[in-house]
Amino acid sequence: MAAIDCGTNTIRLLVADVEPGERAVRDVVRTGTVTRLGQGVDRTGELAPDALARTIDAAREFAGLVTEHGAERVRFVATSATRDARNREDFVAGVRDALGVTPEVVTGQEEAALSFAGVASGVATGHPGPYLVVDLGGGSTELVLGQRAPEAAISLDVGSVRLHERHLHSDPPTQAEIEAATADARSAIDRAAAAVPLGRTATLVGVAGTITTVTARALDLPAYDRDRIDGAALATADVLAACDALLRATQAERAAMPFLHPGRIDVIGAGALLWREIVTRVAAEVAGEGRSLDLVVTSERDILDGIALGLAARH
């Protein structure tokens, strides 16, 4: 079966084998590309024609891989940028034409549940619950708390692309820009804390490109290494230091980092700032419950795995 996750910054494909009743997938192909579908959506409320064209082209390439590997079922999930776009029907029609599948524009709550299911199939099982899973995307960020299933969740309309476009216009960002972005991030996290009891967190698990990139920076990897990143349990202080390093670097300095995807060079600072603020707030809420958040876990198993597992469960 094939799972496609189309976000604000990237579109990704997983072709996998999943046996009915299993809680894990076996990868056949896992790939993705940065198309920046959400370019300008926060400001205009519409998908830009060039961003739409890039994403439809990627869907057409994915169609070839789906056919090549004989995937029997396909589910295409679209998230934040598409949810917010007035012209999303243009996107739906383009994907249907390119792939032969109608994309599902899921709610933030559905996105959170799919991310939780993906994480639960992987590294989360080696750590104590409850788990707070954070899926930090380009346009939205989902926080979902649970043990075996989601118990509380929220989707916030803030992510690396939105925060970058709103605030971080200089290279490197100025202190005033950083303060404005921080205030925006903290306001969003306040809304999350009102809906999700962050202090109950036993294990904080982060997924998606911003967080895996921060992890690569904290590990000082000579190249992006999925196997080393998946399941990495880092000291909270090391995560925060990596976030600050990425936020304050120039774009030229980021471009020289061997683990950093070129499509993230401009927005990784905003994503790192948001992750810094989330980790800091969760640690404070946990401390308020008389415990400490010593480690932060990263998972490469994410919403794609959740989509694939959901497909298997339907049949």
C-alpha cells in the first residue's frame, strides 16, 4: 500500500507492506521532496500557482513509484496549507488527475491522531508513557498526548514556514525579529497548554523535518542519517542548544551544514525557534508536576506510518 503526506513544505511517499492487525510497517520505498506548497498561504489565503505546479509534478512522479511497486491501495492526505487555501479544489483536481486518487484534506485533529499512531508503531514503545507527540510542520504543529491512543490533542496554525514568513526576514534574523517570533510561538503554545495537559508528559517525542534536522545538528552528523536520528534520545539541554545554533546561523552557514536539506535552509531557524519554545514549556510544565524532562526523543516514524497503518486497518 502507499501513503502520501502533503504538507506545507514537503510532500512525502511511503510504499510499505502492512499485514492486517500489525502495528508496524515494512518500508519498500520512503521518499519525499520539498515543494513549499504553502508558500504565501498565511498571507494570501491561496495556493500559489508555481507552488501548486511543483506539488502536482511531485504527485505525478509518485504515481510512477506507486505503479512500479504494485501498491494495491493509496491514501493521499493533505494537511495545513491545503486546509487553509480558498483554491484547494484546484489542488484536489490536479492531484486526482496526476495520481488517480482524490486527496483527503484532513482536520488538525485527524492529523494529530495519524502522527500519534505512526510514533506508537516505532520508538515510543521503548520509553515510558504518557507520550506527548509533537508533529512540527511547515504550516501547523500538532501536539497529542496519550498512552496507547490519543487522549488530548490540538492543532496549532503555526509552523516553520508560517513563522518564517511572518517574522524572520533578515539574514541572520535580528533580535527584534526573534523576539516577535518567540511571542507568536508562546501565544500558540499557551493555547496548546489549555487543551493538552503538558505536565503529564513522561516522554516527549518529536517528528517531522524541523525536529529531525535539529536532532542531526545535536548529534553533529556528517550527513543526514535516518537510522541514527530515529529513536535518538537527547539531553534536553543539547536539543535547546542545537535549536539556538540553527536559529542564529546565517543562511550561508546553514547551507554548509551537511545534514541540512536545501529546501529547509531558509525556514529551519523559525522551526528551531518553535521547537525550542515547545521543549522549554513542556519541561516547565513537567517540573511543575514535581518531575523532570531529561530527554527528548526523535522519531522517523510519523504520519506516513499512521496513514499506512490506517489503510491496513480498513481491510
